[in-house]
Amino acid sequence: MSYIKVSNLSKRFVRRGQSTEALSGINLDIDQGSFVSFIGPSGCGKSTLLRVIGGLMNAEEGDVTVGGRTPLEMQSDKQFGFVPQVPALFSWRTVLQNMNIPFEVNRKSKIDLAEQKGDPIELLQSVGLGDFMHAYPRELSGGMKQRVGIARAFGSGAPTLLMDEPFSALDEITRELLMHQLMKIWEQHKKTVIFVTHNIQEAIYLSDKVVIMSSRPGRVSYVIDIDLPRPRNEAIIETPEFYKYLVQLRELLRERWE
């Protein structure tokens, strides 16, 4: 049985009396512990689908279950971790204090924290921020702030992470660095991740499956299994196997734009 199951899902927005269909007839199955990327044209509903799965939006038609429960039930039990495009860090708190927010909000004890294998200091070290634990957000670059957000999501104890274009505002070099660091931390914790991106290389490198969506109204056009060995590192990007996926996804995405 799929961990996340989306059945015949449709979503509409009404603005100024006009109805716009954002998603239509979405059917999708996602296994527990897998990394799945959504990719497609701008405005195709990738982020909308992510928000519906996370219980942040309701759909007019269809069903979504996560672990056999509704998204709202999972959300109320703090079973989702969110990583938005812009990291939500409190300016008056240090990096380590920002890391601890989920545990303060959820009243997690130190024992709970250890059981989740989400120690904030270890997570910060894993993303290269061990020397910046006591720095404030104003002292960090954009990429460093995003690393804090990613580490905090993995340390929250939530089994499912929803990541909405977390690297979109970063330069290419920082983006590649964070992509590799995200891969390492995911392979350690193996949470279920839904990742929205416009970057084909990013989607292939990180994912077990890539979901290609069509232009609005968004539909699932293709689900591509990425059969590349794990653990992965940057060397795999130079392999013929990786290049084949790159060509395949480019061609399929081109179809969605035409």
C-alpha cells in the first residue's frame, strides 16, 4: 500500500468571480522513505499539489491519504516538515535557537530528540554549519540560511518533508553544494520527501521518481523511475546513465510546453 496516495484530485481557484482549474484528475502513489520530485512548466500546479498533500489547501474533488490518514490529521500531529523557497528564520534567535523551534513548539524532550536521531548540533554539522551555531541570520548568506531550514526540517521528527523549490533563489554554485548536502542528509535519515523544482539535473540526482506535470490545469503526464545506484555523489552526474535521463526528461518536458 502506498504511503501517499492521491486519487482523482482536482483543485480550482476563484478570483474576482472567475474560476481557474489548477489541478485536474491527479492520480499518484508515493512509497514511504522515497524521494520524489515534481517538475513541469511554471504555473502547472506543482506547489499547489504539494500544499494539498500537506493539508495546507483543500481540494474540490478527489482524495489524499498519507499513511492511511488525511493530510489534516497528519498536519495536526506534526507529521509534516516544510522547507519553503525562503527560509523562515527568526532574526533575534541564533542558528541553534532557530533549530530548536520545532521541539519547543511540539514540546519535545531531549529523550524524544535523541530517539529521532535529529540532534540539532549534529544536523548543523552535517550541512557544514557547525561553526555558525551561535550566529544570527543576518550574519549568514542566503545559502547558509537555507541550510538551516533544511537541517531543521530533518531534525523536526516529521516523517514527511515537503520542499517547495528551496534552491530557486540561490546561485548555481551554492545550489549544487546544497543539492549534494541534501542528498547526504536524506540518505542518512531516509524520510519521505516531495521536492518541487524547475531544475532537471537536480530532480534526477536527488530522486527515486520524477513526476512530470503538464501545463494548467496540472495533470500527471509521466512518472519516471530513476534507476541510479545509491548512495550517490557528484561523480554520477558525469555518467552516461545520468545523461540518458537528462535527455529523456528534457524531451518529455518539451512536449508539455508545446
